[in-house]
Amino acid sequence: MKIQCTDKKTFELIDGSEKLGHITYDGLFSYSANAVIGKDNYKITPKGIFSSTISVTKDEIEVANLQMNWKGHIIISFPDGKNFILKTTGTFQDKYVLEDENHQKLMLLNPDFNWSKFSYNYDISYDNKQKDILLILLTTYAANYYIAAMSGQM
């Protein structure tokens, strides 16, 4: 499974030859985006003065939110009480791991920077649990958000 950047604003989730969903940012330097999975459309919108909280809505109902904590981790929270944590890992802190509340690793995103397009593609290693496409797309959004925050774009 992989995330491929098709242009500077669109990231597609691909499993083999099947396209499972995509994220499209509103602009090159925007944190607002739309995630599409089949016929479902999710709006991703930053909140607050520093855009440190991000709301994910479907039909004007919040289905998730993302928040960066002081440790540099991004917490993905769902209304049913499930929380996931995105952390950096690797020798140079260049990979991203998603953990559940019990610190069990669920997903690993390995970014691959494309110099010709000046964008990231991601290889995704997903644990044996049922694939949650929205969670994968939100994890990708969170990794992009983290890269932007650490590079001073915020």
C-alpha cells in the first residue's frame, strides 16, 4: 500500500492497482483539505489561532480531530473514544509510526522525497487489523502536517 502525490495538492491512497481514496489540499500552503473515500467526502479544517487543532467533518458533523502535543506527537481522536498517536521514528526521525492507546504499532509510513516534483510519496506498512481507510488518510495528513510544522511553514 502506498500514498502517491499526483500533483502538489493531491495525495492518493493506492493498494496494488486499486485507488482507495485521496486527500486534496485547498492550496499549496493551505492546511484545509478534503478527503474522499468512495462517495464519502470529509472536510479537514484547522482551528484556532495557531492551527494546532484540526477538525474532520462529514456532512457538518465532526468525525475526528487531530492535535499536536508538546512532545511533537499528533493525536488523532474519534468521537467513540479511540485515540491514535503519530510519532516520528528511525535514526534520523524520518519515518512515522501510528500507535494505539496501548502503544501497539499499527502503521508505519516511510516517506520518499521526490526531488523532481518536490513532494513526498509514502510507503505504508499496515498491521494485520482491518484497514481503516479514513485513519490511513488522516495519518498521511498528520505526517504532512508534521513535516510542514518542523520546516517552519506554520
